[in-house]
Amino acid sequence: VCDREVGEWLCLSCDVVSTSAPPGARCDAAGKEAQVEIAPRDAFRRRVYLQPLGLLMTVDGGAFERVSLTAGGAAGGEAVLRLSPLPASSTHALLTLTADGPRGGGGGRRVRCRC
């Protein structure tokens, strides 16, 4: 999450590994594309919520090693995931994506995709 009061990336149960912003620059600079890479540090590493995209990702049969997020700019945003099998002998993983709809009046919805 980009903390608009402080201007830095924050995450819960994870480490911010790298950001595209130079030291002292705000993560919410107007019109700028922002990149951040996180490493989940919770006990299971199976859930990640990306607030700028309104996207909750859950994995079964694997764990998130790293998640890279590009937010803002012309494309709106994208996420790149690096997974590790869990248990190590696992050959398949199930990724569930749950996206929030618009938060304004009416039309709010949630979309779920399993792949």
C-alpha cells in the first residue's frame, strides 16, 4: 500500500525488497509510474493483496516468493508473481484472483478467477 501521508510503500507481513523511487521521493507522485517488489513473510506465504490494483491473490499448492507491482502510468498497473512449489514435490498450483469492483455508489462487485 502506498501510504499517502508518509509517501512510502507499506506492507503487512512482508518486506519491501526494492522500489523504483529514488531516496526521498514519494510513492504517490502524480502521473508517475511506481514499481515495488515485495517478499511475503507470513507463516504460509499464500495470500497477497495489492491495494493499487484492488486484487487479492491466493495460491494453493505453492507459496509466493516475490511479487512485483507496477502501478500508475498509462497501463494502470500489473503484477508479476514468482511462486515456489509447496510441498517441494508439487507439480501444480491453483491461483485464485479476487478483484474489487468500483467503490463508488452502485455497481460495486467482486470478480473471482481460478486458474
